[in-house]
Amino acid sequence: MTLARWKDLCIDAADPTRLAEFWSAVLGLGTEIQDGGDAVLRGDDPARTVWVNRVPEPKSAKNRVHLDLAVRPVDELVGLGATVTGTSSNERYTWTVLADPEGGELCVFDQAEAPYALVVDTNDPVADASWWADVLGGSTAVAPGGLRRWVTDVPGLPFEVVKFVPVPEAKTVKNRWHWDVTSDDVDMLVSRGARVLRRPDDDVHWHVLADPAGNEFCVFAP
């Protein structure tokens, strides 16, 4: 049983207008600036919506959530405001690591077959991938090399896969990237291991939860 459905992606920003300008160009989305200064990026599919929300705290650690892109000219991204921070490779792929205008990491792969992916750092890729595959009605696959896990075949997901990549460091601060889902059964999500961080109140009409690894996500009514 699918417990939740993908809704949209959310990015924290010190300057939502500037960061929205960058990501709208990278992702080919239109930009709307909201009255309060936040921005929303929209495509032809509502699932491709990206919210860019102002927060007071600066980025203080490596983001545990980022995007992987395939075969994009690095010079083009640099021209839009990205900074190259390094290169890396594994047994199958090579890629360039960049930072967006606020330091948020992203990776650009040289190989066309590399999937467009949402990437999540984790201390337990098997457990976390299995949890989200169960919640979103997808399936898991072992990535090349055997350490990483991919979540695939998720209904309505605007990415080819969600990659769960092992890292040694623990999560220490609120994620600056998170995602929203729709669900009519928050209690079931909690029974499966999610934790309620905030319930609907006078300021928000949605639940803020954390998955078993502590990654924040918001749950809206369908």
C-alpha cells in the first residue's frame, strides 16, 4: 500500500530570488515570486514544483540532500552562478561537484546514462531506501558497487531515482533541502517509524515529520 505521494521539493535560502533564478535556469522551470519574498518554480507537471523559502540561518554543513544531473555543460552552470568544487568517479561514472550560489551541492555526470536523481546522504542506505520505497510505493535496487541503494518506480516522482548514498558523518542540522508529500494517514507514517516535529497550527496547515534517519519532510492532505 502506498502511504504517500510525492508533492514537491523545497529549498531553504538566504536570498530566495537569487537562488530561484539559478535553479529555474538549471531545471527549465518558470519562476513566481511570492508576496512574502519566497519563490516557487513550476513546470508543466505539478510534481516538478520547487519552493525556495527564506530562512534566517546560513548554510553551516554539507547538504545531505542534493541533485545529480547528467551531461550538462559545466561552464553553463558556472555562468549561472555555480562554483566548481571538485571532481570524482566510481567504477561506472565520473562527475563534477559544484556549489549553487548559496553553497548547495550538486553533481553533473559525464555519462548520458547517469540518472537524473535526488540524492540523500545516509548512515544506512539499505534501511532508508527500503523505508521510502515502502512509503512512496516504489522499489529498491542495488546501485553499482553495492553500497548505495536506489529507489525506483515511484508513482509521480519527477526524478528517475532517489539515491541513498552512505556517508560516515551523522546528521547534525536541519536539512536545507527537503520534500513534501501528500497523505491522508499521518498516524500510519508514524507507526512505520516517522516522528512528528510539528502539527498543524495557526501558521501552517500541514504536518512536519522526520523519517527514521531524521530527514525532515512535510505532509499535506491530498
